[in-house]
Amino acid sequence: MTNLGWKIFIVYATINVGAMGTFSLVVPETKARSLKEMDVIFGAISTETRRWDIERQRANFERPGYEDLSSTSSNDDVRVQGPSCFS
């Protein structure tokens, strides 16, 4: 490597450019995708299962007497118990 001198830079640059090209073709684009879409892209769950989950949640939401707890606001001070070493 000592005899190569500045030429070793060309070797590493070529490896990096080749890796960037390979990864850009192999790794799917995740920009502007939801986490649910990424589950399907990376194979954590099938498309059919994801659709079934969405339909089930939609049916539960439209059920009479369903309360949307996420929209209720409360000013209760909720504390999470952490490790005792941080107390």
C-alpha cells in the first residue's frame, strides 16, 4: 500500500462508487412512505394481511358506541416509572 501512494484513493473511490450504484438498485426507496407501506415492502407482513387489518380497524371505528380515545384531551399528569438509578 505504501508503493501505491495517491493511487489507493482511486481504489477506495471506485469501491465506494460501485457500492453506491449497487445499493441504489438493490435497496428500495422509502422516502414519503408510511411505516405500514414499509412493512409490506420489507416483507414483515403481506399485502393481504395489511388490507385485512385496515378493514378490521375501519369496521371497529364505524361500530356504534365506538369511542375515539385518541381525540380526547386530558390534562392528567402521567408519569412513567423509570429505572431506580435515575430517581
